[in-house]
Amino acid sequence: MREGLWRTHIRKVRTSAHHKRQQLIKSLTERMGNSIEIVEGLSSLFVLVKTNDGRTEDELIEAAAKADVSVYPTLRYWAGEAPEDWRYVLIGYAGIPYDSIDSGIATLARAWGLAE
């Protein structure tokens, strides 16, 4: 740490996460276009996504799982009642190699029936 290696490591990790995030959003947009809504934070390792066809969180998770793609629930994180139109799932990218993001999103788009 005294030699500045920790800062170098953190900078590399942040740069990698930034590039992965850009690729994830690009792939989601190109593969599913206006069929989805994306909510992205500035520094997280996931994005929130919902389809514009009104499917529930459970329906989206189940369809993705059938294609061997993991997306994660969000409703359990609400302290009270979630808004009635809340149908977002989490799509994480931290453990996915950069070169696998687009093919994973292509598989998800097909699983959700939203491939453009």
C-alpha cells in the first residue's frame, strides 16, 4: 500500500467496471430497444430493468432462468409497499467477463421475447 499499488488496483477495478457497465447498457439498448426501461445508478455493479409489457418480477426471473440467465428480484428490498407499477429486476455484471456481456444479453432478449 505504501508504494501506491492499492490505488492502482482500485483504479483498474473501477475502469473495468465502467467499461462493463457501458457494454451492458449498450447491449440492453441494442438488443431490446424501446421494449425495456433501464434505471442506472452512477456507481453500482448492476442496473434495474423492466419490460414495457407489464410482466411481473417473477415472470421476468422465471423466463430468464429457463434460458440459464440469472436476474434478481428487487421487491424484497422495499421497506413498505412498493409502487404498484414496480416491475424491475436487477441485472448484475460484476462477475461476467466483458466479452460475455453481449451474448448474455442476447440470450436474455430471446428469453424475454424481446430480441430486436
